[in-house]
Amino acid sequence: MKILLVDDDTFLRDMYATKFIECGHVVTPAVHAADALRVIEADKNFDLMLVDMIMPGMTGVELMTEIKRLVPDIGMKSIVLSNQGQDQDIAEAKAAGAIGYIIKAQSVPSEVVKRVEEIMKEVA
């Protein structure tokens, strides 16, 4: 899978990127939403965006909404990877088009990779 990983936490972003790369995926990191939009402007061929909910400038939900507005025909799926786990957060993410929602604190990185792969198989 070709993954755009959007998280403002450098440690977590690097840790998840490393784990996904170890499992054979191609990962492009983005520090925040504006960075992610620049990456997508240059390359729209991602299979998946893993996105945090809380970032400076724009939330994960706002980023998903903006991508749909700017690139309505993009085939990229989105999964939220966040520590925000309230029912309202999950509902907002799903309404914005997220196909999955993973709470960081409930899974070690290898479990996150496995769950992401499962979610992507379910929607294939």
C-alpha cells in the first residue's frame, strides 16, 4: 500500500512509518494538514491516508473534507489514527469519509498495521 501518514507528533509519525515500511508498505509522512495537501497536490496516487484528529491549523476531519473538495475524484481512503476516542469524534470522522477509526492508546504499532490492513481488505 502507498500510505500518506499525517501526524504532528514526530515520534509517533516516525514510529508508525517505520512499522508500516517494515511490513512492505510505502509511506510518505506529513507533519500537518497543509503539508498533506502539498503532498497530494504533487501526487494523488495514494491508497490510504492515516490521519490524526488533532493537529495545528486543521483537524483530521477538516483535512478529509478539504481533500474531497479539492480532489473529488481521488481514490485514496482515509483511516483516523488518533487518541481522540469519543463517540462524537468517531461519528464526525465517519461522516467526513473515514473508513476506519483506530485509537492509538489501545494498540501497539504492529496491531495498528494489522488493523489497517484488515480495514483496507474489507473495503477492497
